[in-house]
Amino acid sequence: MLHIPTGQLNIQNTDFELPGIIPFEWKRNNQSWVTYNKSDLGTIWTHNFDQYLELVVHEQYINWKKNNGSIVSIPYVEDGEENVFKDEKISYQRKGNQIILENYEEDLWYVFTKDNFLGNNHYKLTNVQKYQFSIDLNYTNGMLALITDTANREITFLRNENNLIVQMQVLAEGKMHTLVSYEYDEENRLTSVTNSEGITEQYEYNNNFLTKKIDGNGSVFYWQYENKTDEPKCIKRGFTDGTSVEKFTYEKGITKITDGKGNTTTYYINDEKIVEVQNPLGHSEYWEYDLNDNLICYTDALGQNTYYGYDVYGNQTHIRLPNGAELLYTYENNKLTSVTNAMGAVMLLEYNEIGQLVTQIGYTNDITRYEYENNLLTTVINPNGLRTYISYTKNYQLNTITDHNKVVTEWKYDELGRVLTIKNSENIAENYRYDSLGRVTSIVTMEANRINLKYDALGNLIQLKDAQHNINFKYNSAGKLLSRKQNNTEILFKYDRADNLKAIVNEEKNVYSFKRNAAGHIVKEIGFDGKTQRYLTNPVGNVVEKIDPLGVSTKITYDRLGKVSEVVYPSGDKETYQYDKNGLLVQAINKNATVVFKRDETGNIITEIQNGIEVKSTYNAMGYRTHLESSLGANIAITRNKDNSIANTVAKTEEASWQAQYVYDALGLEIERNLPGGVTNTWQRRPDGKPEVHAVSVNEKQTTHRRYSWDINDKLTRIFDNIANKGVAFSYDAFNNLAKAGYSDGSFDYKLPDAVGNLYQTEAQNERTYGKAGQLLSCPDFEYSYDANGNLVEKRAKKSVEVWRYTWEENGMLSQVIKPNKDVISFTYDALGRRISKQYNDQKITYWVYDKNVPLHEWSLLEKEDLVTWIFEEDSFVPQAKIQNNETYSIITDHLGTPIQAYHSSGKKVWECELDIYGKARSFTGEKTFIPFRYQGQYEDEETGLYYNRFRYYSPDTGTYISQDPIGLAGNNPNIYAYVHDSNTWVDPYGLDPLGTGGFSVYALYDKGSVTPYYIGITKQNVQVRMDQHMDTGRYGNNTIHKVLHEDLTIEQARGHEQFLIEKHSTKTGIIGEDISTTNRGNKINSFDKTRTDKRGKAFKAEYDKLKKGCK
């Protein structure tokens, strides 16, 4: 890392880590202008435990050598005195032969003890403490000899004749492990570091300045300096192969950085602080500081100001956002005690006498309590009084968690504290193995699938192999992914000389490319099919104009928080959006609808008004909905258990009433639902939560008994109904794509994808042709044509004059379908993409009113009003009931949330539907669209043969969408027209980003030296790109480090890990609507709502429960 104001090189490397109450991290530091006489690591490097305090009595200050090797002067204290130095967020006191320093940002205490060997005024670091736990340092003749961590592991040192450390070892439970080895040249400069895997990193110097690093992969990184001996500034750095090259020039108060493309960013310096950054386009951001170096005003490139205030200890107490919203914080003993959000809601926090959180009173007066034994958290009591118990191993690592259902999860560790086994209450375990660096090399899942992992010298995953996969990865010198290869197919990633992604080459060698401006913002995007989108950006990088392939322009404006406030299309039509002070949407208007959201002070929607029709919601103290009613007569009461799962739903209209009762297993998954007419819907599940038996009975007589069979990697292989005596068997290709279904009548459906996800219905895979973007061009019966934006505009029969035509709104939504007989079906939508009307010719019009993302009411105007009320599972796309004409019907759905049956309130089955693997009705009983919902989020339009899928329309005849994914590559489907790769386990309720999407990483942000992360996140982009975004928002500061905790997860796994870690580390401290800052940088929301019962929510919670229950 380069210190931009001075040009000094500051490097910090972590050589090894050991888990513990206070995690042990051994870090090396290099500062280019500093040499050391008594460092354990030679003259050029020091380490993070080489900290000391030196009293300079005659000048009345103290020199503090910090954990990063820098030396800071702090005010002098006499014996018995204490002081605060808020620049460093520390307080300290001198007691006899010790000085105790508290870093209240890290929540750690550092004990320095007088070292008479080095002099009467020299105090060496001897302890790092957190409550009763400590890392203890012992010295012999002034030299570090032994460190004992919080798990009682002993780290020892081997030294050479110059007393430099040449090897570090750890003794843990009687086993000795080598951690790291060092070599030096004759000038005592560190020349090589060899880790426990035998991987060596080498260093070269010129006049004691680090000039070259050769990593374990053989890549060479270099630094060049000014041609002078006194504090020369770094003028160039990068890899010798041309990757990550930057040049630096310096003037008085100015530093300029030029990237590999020749673009220059200018930094203006005052008192060694950056006060202005001008990007290569000439746009500037500004920072102002108070006398204590606290940031008091940030001005973005649009001239919008954010102001900050602090208490006497430097804790941030006040933020005023550009929209005028104010956020308030109070502290006691440097502990956050209250947070007031922009709408005036207050959260309170209380601590015990040693500073541990004991009570959190939420914005809705919900109270969570925490209990401790021996200074360890042992009990968490939720606002409803449910208790979760926690126990620990002898080394203070998590041993068991017992939830309110007495379900126990157990962890076992090796002597180095690495998890070996996670076992659930069913005594089913997942096992892990590691290399000596602590990298996971083998996972044996609950399904007995062994996953083997290999890494390069820098820790990048280069191979993932299990019983069904062999995936290989390659990286460039900077660690950016270059290729992913599986089964002889390969995807390539290309970067420009500024390390920005510039192109993706798919399996068929088609190219998707990006062009960026000098500031790195994408200004042109060229798809696999050559479709070109151009973008104009404002000074902060927001897209303000989008120009389509025909040169047609759409303009976008933003509010003062950077949220979209208006979209203006070429015709002059607009979409406008307004937000409250918390930054939450309160109004969305287009030419078809006005939608208004009224929210409580915590952000919950209490009333939604859609063109004058109201939908009202009531919530309990924990923010879970308990009641819904509409001005069209819906009245839905939701009774919840103490864990906030739903116990009972009663839905009423003026004419009818429907209700359901729910029963759950220990994992919180539904196993029984009791419905009107004596209908009972039951599930039997495997220990991992996957369904095994689905049964439906009426008055205790079974009408359905479906048995599920599964293979590893979540592949459903068979469903067989014992009552109907029929079933379907599924086959998959080598990439886990659902490829074939075989039915009991001997028939087959083929859904065979090629390398880029194009589907074929024959084994020969020659009956269809596709474009480069995945758009279907022809099949045996039809030919297809598209407009310049990739929307289907015509479907023409090959063997007749039959032609279907499609027209589109300027925002990409389907507006009209003209059938071959000239009948016209027209659609309108609100500004949120929800379809609000469908008109058939000039006759029948169907209207919808929504509860959030699902239809609540539906009615058609032909000769009379015929109102339908739909009841969905809470926060879900899964329908559970229909109320119409004084009658109620219960909807039975399969494991995926797809409707398969409907029962009248009398218990009579009135509808049944079986879909093929394309989602098309293969057989049905009753009127097919009596229940029009198909895969989650899909509504069948019988008039068009298409399924409305929120932002797109899906064709069950072809298995594809008829337009490109609005979010492009971010959708992570097989291609930008494709539905999910396995419709047995994935759904895509919005037509955007499906469940099951892989390639996600889970990461954590830490303060340097902190043992606990302050933020948990997930990303499916390059991790460093995500870190750069956090730097832009201020969440990632100069004192921040990040760690990737898990890689290449599905979206469900990532969400499960994220929520588990948010709870584990209590990082949900951020305030919705408040700007990110040093006191508002935690997670603002949960990863997901654990009470969701839709497929997406269930999938997230299943992964979360695996972690909580021990299945991972």
C-alpha cells in the first residue's frame, strides 16, 4: 500500500493466523523510510507484536510504536494518571510498572510492562486482553521468546546468531507445527518467507528499499523510487508482465497516480491528509477535517455535502445526509448506547460493568437480552422470550448451540482450532480437512459427496473436484480470474491495463465486451450478439443516459442520495420515484398507475395505495406482519409462534372465509398444513431438509403420495406417486443441467443444452438454431425475429401463414401480442414492473392489485365484476388459496412451490396439473387456468401461450424467455434468454436472478487488529471490485482489512452464510437510510427474512439452518 500524501511505501503481510477468542494474527510490516536496529525480523521488517511505549520525560511525551510499525507521539502521563488520545481512538493509564492502553474501536486492551533490560523508560507489549482472555508475551533478555494465545497454544521462536527469527512453531495439545520460516542476507534484510506448505516468497532490495517481490507462483512485483537516498518516494509499481502498473508523480501538496492506460487521478494534500481527489475526467471530491483529524464534511463530485459530528472521544455522534436527513448516536464509556434513525426511531443498547452488550431495545421496543458466564456469551433471549444456549470447548471455541426447540448443533476442532466436524441433532455430520495453511482441502458432505479443493501459492482456488465435477480455474498475476474450465469447455475473462474487466469470451468463443471512460465507468456494452448499448454518466458515475442500439435515448435522474428519481423515455413517458428520509421508496408513478407506500418509522410498509385501492399491513414488535386488509374486502389475520413462524392464517372476504394451520419440524420447515374440508398436506423430510414424501389426504384418506429421490449435488432423480401409480425420472448432463424426463407411459422429454445453454428437444441437437446471445431463431415449426434490443417481434409458422406479432414498451415490457387471427392482447404495468391490466381486444379487461410482489386481487370486466382474492404464503411467490364467488379453494404446491392441485372447501379436488420439464401443462383436470400460477412468479396467459414472469415473459413451448435479461450478465442464467438450468430445484420469480445461482463469495470487513468483523457481505463479482465499491461508500476505510470467508457458493448458500455470520458476530448495527460512516458501517438489514415461506426464502433459510443445526 502506498501512503499517497507522502509517497512512502507501507506494506503489511499476514504470515499465519490461529483462531481464538482473540484471533492470533502474525503480520509483517514494511515502511520504506524506516529501518530497524532491534527488530526480530531484520532491518527492513517488523511485526505487529513488536509494540512498545517509550517515555520521553524531558519533552513530556510518549513514543508509541503501533502494530503497523509506525511511531506516534501521545501525551505524557505520570504514574497514576490517565489520558485520552482521540486521534487514535485510545485511552491509557499508567500504573506502576505498567501502562494499559485501551483501543475502544477494537474493544481490546494492550498492556505494556516496563522492560529494564531495554531501559527504565521502555515499556514492552506483554498482553493483549479482552475481558478475562489474553494473548501473553514473554521475553528473555529483551527478546520475544514465547507467546501464549487465548486457546493456550504456545508460539515459540528459533533465532539465528544475530537473534533474528528464522522459524516460528506452535505447540498445541502436545503437537508441534511449523508456522513460518525466514531467511536473511548478510545485511540482516529479510530475503525469503516460507510458509508451512513450503511455498516461498522472495524479496530484493536496493539501499534498504524494497524493490522486488517474487511470489510463490513466480510472479514478480516491483517498486521504483526517486533517485535520492533521503526518503525517496515510490514513483512506479506493478508486475513485470505489465499487470497492475501505476506511476506516481509528486508536487508540493499534490500526488498524481497514472494507471496502465495512461489515465491520471490527482490527489490534493493538506497536512498529510487528502482533501481533494480529481478523477481523470476532472471531477472532484472533497474532504474537510477538524483539528483532531476527524472528517467533518464530505462533498461528492456533484457538490452534495455530508456532515459529521463527534464527541470528545472522537466517536461519531451526528451525520447529516445530502437530503437533510439526520442520524444521531450517543455513547457512554465509548460504547454505543443509542441510535436515532432519520425518521426518529430509536434503538437503545445496554452493557454490563465490563462492557458486554446485555440488552438491545430495537426501534419497535423489541427487547433482546444476552447472558454471560465466565465472560462468554451463553444465552440469547429473543423478544418473545425464546432462549438459545451456547457452550464452549476448553479452548473457548464454540462447542454447541441449543435452540428453543432443544435442537443441538455441535462443532469439533483440531488442535489448531480449525473446524473438523459440524454435527446436527440427528447425529449427521459434515467433515472438513485442511492443508497446513488452514485452507479447506476436502469436504465430505452429508450426502457422502467428497469435494476436493486445490489452491495456487497465493490461495486462489484452482481446482474443485467431486464425484460429478472437475472444474479448473486460472488467474493472472494480480489474482484476477482468467478462465474457468469444465468438461473441455472454457470461459475466458480479459482485463485492460488498469485491471478492469473488458471482455468475457464464452464457451463458443463469442465475446461480451465493455468500454470504459477514463474514470473506469462503463460507457459501452457490446453483447455476445453484437448488440451495443452506450451510457453517459454523471460525475459520480451514475448512468444518466442510456442509448440503445438504434440510438434512442433514455434519460435518468437521481435524488440527493443517489437513488433513481425519474426515468424519461424517448416518447416523453416518465417513471418517477420518491423516497423517505431513510431512503426507502414511498411513491412510484408512471402513465398507468400511481403507487404510494406509507411506512412506519422503521421502514415497514403499513399502507400501499395502488390507483386508489389500499392494502394495509400490521406488524408485531419484531417487525413481522400479523394482519393484512384491503379496501376491496380482503382481511387476512396471521397468528405467529414465539419464533415468529406462522401458526395460523385466516383469510376472509365479505362472502367467504378460508384458514390454514401449520406445523414445523425442528429445522423450522413445514411438515403439515391443515386445510378446510378435512384436507391435510404433509411432508416428510431428510435430515438435510430435502423432501422425501409429500402426501395429501382428505378426511384421513390419502389422495396423493409422492416420493422424492435425490442424488448428490441436490439433483432430483425421481418423483413417484404411489396413489396414481405413475412417476417421472430425471436425467442430467455433465454440467448438472436438467436434460431429460422419462414418464411412466414410456414417453420422454428432452431438454438438452449445448455449451452456452441453448436448449434442444432431440438427442441430435440439430432441430433448432440460435443466435449468439441465445435467442431462438428457428425450430421445426416456427421462425423468430427480434428487434435491435433483442425483444421477440415476430413468430412466423414455417408450414402456414400463421404469424404472431409482439410489440414492446420503451422500458422493455411487453405491451401487445397480435395473434394470427388479428386478436389483440394488451398489457399495462405500474412503475415497479407489476402487471396491472390485460385486455383482450376491446372486450374483456382483467385487473390486478398487489400485495408487495404478488397479486392479491384479480377481476375481469366483461358483463359483471368477478373478484378473485389470492392468498400467498407470507413474503412468498407460492399461492396457497383462492377465494371467489363465496367459495374457497386450497392450493397444494410441490417441493418447488409449483401448484399441482386445488381442493374446494368441501374437500373435493377440483383442479390438478402436471408440468413437463419446460413448465408446460402436460396433463390437467378442470379448467387449466383455474389456477394460473406455474413456476414461482409465473402467471399463465392462455390467450398468448406465455407466462408473465414479472420483468419478462417465459415461453413454455421453447423453454426460454422472449426477451433478454434486463440485468444482463448479472442474471447468471445459462444465457441471457435462458430460464434456470435445473427447473427441478431452481426458480426465477422475477425473470432476473434465479435461485441456485453460483459463483458467490462471502466476505467480512474488519478493523486492523480487531477480532470481530463489523460487516458481512456477499458478492458474485470480483472481490476486489466489491472492496473498491466499499471504499467509495466509506465502509472500507484506511484501517480496514477484508477476508474472503467462503467462495463459489450458490446464492442460497451465500445468503445462509451471510445471515449466520451477521448473527454470530452481531454486525447488524447499520441504520437503514443513514449514510455509511465510521459509526454506521455495519449491516443495515438481515440477509433475508427467516420467516419467508416462498421458495427463495425457504432455500435461504435451509442453508442458514444447516449452519445453525450443523449440516452446513
